[in-house]
Amino acid sequence: MMTFVDAPDEDAPKRIGYGLGVRQMVIGRESFVGHTGAIPGYSAVTVFGIDNGITIAILNNLSVIEQERLLAEIMNALNP
């Protein structure tokens, strides 16, 4: 699952690689693995910090949210 291949996404530049069901992301200077998803009316993101061991899960009732911005804000709150 953690063997990543290049999988750039022009709409989400912080998502840099894809493994077996998980995506590699860099938020700030932190490396994360996780998965994002959306269906009409809902969206979600769950990530695990490779270096820091932090797990963040965001579930909401909006189809589209700024996932990377929210993750960065949470990380800033955890590491002032």
C-alpha cells in the first residue's frame, strides 16, 4: 500500500503520489498518507502523519471543501 507511483493531480497539487488505496500528501512540511472522497452532499479526508504519528479525520456535509487548507489549519493548531 505504501509503494507510491507518481500521480500528480492538477486540481490538488499537494497530492503527489498514489499507492494501493492511499495517497501521499505534503501539508506544510509534513508528509501524510491518507484518502479523500466525496459524494453529492458529503466529503471526507483522513490522513496519517508518517513522521509525527498524527491522524486527522474530517467528515462534513458539504460536497466540496478545501481539504488541504483545513488540514494545514489543524496542523498549525497542533504545532503553534
